[in-house]
Amino acid sequence: MIDELLSPSISTFLIKGSPGAGKSTLALELLRRNGKGTYVSTRVSKENLASQNPQVSLVVVKGAEKELKIGGVPLDAKDFRLAGSREIVSLVLDKVTSDPGCLIVLDSWDSIAKELDPVERLRTEKTIVTIVQSKESKLAFISEEPEGTSTDYLVDAIIELNSEVSFGSILRRIQVKKLRGMAIAAPTLLYTLNDGRFSVLEPPKILLPGQYAPKRYRPIANAGDTYSSGISDLDEMLGGGLYRGLTIALEFKRDFPAYMHSPYVQAMAANLMTNGSGYVMLPSVGVSGRSLRDSLANFIPKEVLNSKLRIGSYRHTEAASVFNLNASEVEETFEETWKATDALDKDGPLPSSILIGLDKLEAIHGPTKLQRHISKTISRVKSSGGTATFVVRENTTNKDSIVGMCDMHQIFELMDRAIVVQSVKPFNGASNIEYDYSSGWPQVRLIPIE
């Protein structure tokens, strides 16, 4: 989206949104990307601009003279709090003449425009747009006016920033309302203001074996009495890692494709197994146990998989690491799961962890007897000192009671093509999930959505 705003076909654009939505942060990000330009503030001083935006710093050049920098590069900032429309037009003409191709940010334009009558406002905006276009430069109008104005009709592009509260977290959404001369590929996208930067949340990159260069997995060491999850951000969120006996409910919203959590599971399974724990899996709907094993085999030694991984399957097979289940008997399913777990525990050195796709078990066995077996499973995990992860869907019959029994509850949702995970219990807000394969295996990053 930022690339589109800086494309040659876009000369002027309008960034709209309520106070605190991140309009100034987006404008500063555009200035960084463009490489040259001027930030014109009609609202705050240079000192306040620096204090309110983490990416902007105020440095003393010599004596009492101060200079703003963004990302270590000098930022040409003008304090126009007492200026009028004529001064704005004069500044725009001067800048685009002396520095063609620059980006000028008017933050905010509505504080000037509201002092003009409609005819004079339209004339002034037409003049500014014509000047900018004639010098092949760019200009961003920043506004908090929710209704359509003359600015909306004159500019080449309109971007609106909105936010909503979900499970106690602020989710920010950018809407592309106008993009003259270009197709709008994604009308809405999520964004974050994490670390004071404006970042659009991208669709996840999920690669299969053969699509990246694998390397031997290097685990994150366990610390004290906790197991590392293999996801540094999750370990930090939990105060060090997965504590012994931890039970986790992973809830998928109705439209969340199950395969999109596979790298997340792979990261946890790989780290637990290479640190000495067994890992037992009853995959959820839409996830193939064979594909999971093949993915892990890409970066985990075969001897580790054979000795530490067990996958339950309702399709009878003699494949390594697989134990067979009976689709007609739910009791037998759990008995076989615990036999596999006990066998791994005997070999040690650490208790095993299990993952159970309750959405698949409910589809095969029905919901009636499942809750009793889940309660027993949780009790066994608490006693053994391993961990248990239960995958449920939004419409899983016993979802609420299962979530209530678990120590941890995360909700996975696909929003505007990005994966959002909301840590509801314990509360840690919302994060965007990114997968990175540059190390030779799937690494998971949880980026706070703030």
C-alpha cells in the first residue's frame, strides 16, 4: 500500500482518520521511504513532534539550534501553527521548485481549510494540486474530517485509518478508498504502530519442503523448570516458556484455514523434541499427519523423529512414528494416545507433550463422551509435567468448557489476509504471526498490534 502511494501515478493523496489513528506515523513512514521531503505541522512544535513520535529525534546542531532526524536522516520540518493558506501555497511552490520529486506532508490540512469559505478552500486546494503535479512531486493532506470534502475529489488517492476493540485489544485497519489509475488489490489491510513505526500486516508466507533451503535445526534451550516453546516471543509472553503441566486451547475462527497454523506447531514440536521431550499429535481437521512429519523431517534428524514423535491416524498404516486409531471407539482413541505417550516418557529424559485436534475428534466420535476424556487428559498432563494443546473451532460443541479448563487460550483468525492471534488467557493482547524460513526452518514471530 505504501509503495502504491509513492508510485509515479499518484501525486496527491489524503490520509484521513480519528485522533490517535496513526496518520502522522504513516506520513513520517512515507517520508522515510521517499527519501526527501518536508513535514509541515500546523498543530505541534518541533519539540512535540519529536516527543510524540518515537521514530523522530531532536538533536542539537550547534549552540541553541536544533534539528529533527528520522531514522538518523535529517528531517525538514516546518512549524506553521500560525500560518495561513497563502503561506502554505508559497511554501509548496518553493519546495517543489527547489527540490522536484520531494514529498510534502501537510499535517493537518483541515486546521487551515476550516478557516476558509468553501469557494476559497476549493481554489486553494486546486492551486496546491496543480503546483505539485506540474513539478512531478507529491503531497499528502492529513485530515480528521470524517465527511467528504473538496479535498476528497481533487486528490489521486484516499486512505482512511480506523480501529476497533476485540477481546480487549485494539485492531487497526487501513482502508484504501481511492487509488486513481490503479486497481485496488486489497481494499482493507491491518496495520500496527509497534515501536512507533507504521507497518502493514502482510499475508503469511507458508513454505513446503523443497521451497526453502533446509538446515539442521538449532533449538532454544529450556530455562529452569520451563520448556521453551521454540517461539522466542511466546516464551517472553509467558515469562520464560511453557511451564510443566501447562494446558493450552488454540481456538480457530470459522474461516481460519487450519494449515496456516502448521509452522506454529512445527516450531513447538521441533524445539520440544530436540530438547528431549516426546511429542504426540492427533492432528486437527485439514492437517495431514504425514505432511507434518515430512515438514519436520526437512530440518529434524530422522533418529529424533523416530524416537520422539508419535502421530495418531485413523487410516491404518505401518509408517514410522504413526500409531493407529479406531474411528468407532473414542475410549480406544485416548487409550492408544496415552500408550504412545507413556512409551515416550519411559525413554525420557523429559515428559512428553501432546496436541489433540478436538475438531477432528468431535467430527469422528461426536461430542458426547469427549469432555470426560479431555478432563482425564488434563489431569494426566498435570501429573506427568508435560504440556497439552487442544485445537478447537469456534463452533466446537464443548469449546467453552474446554477453554475454561485450560490455563492458556489463544484465538487464531485470518483478518484482511493476515494471521492475528489474540492471547485471551492470560491476556497479552493481539499479535500478527509471521513465518520466516531464512534460518533453514520455520521461525515464528509474534508482532504486537498496537
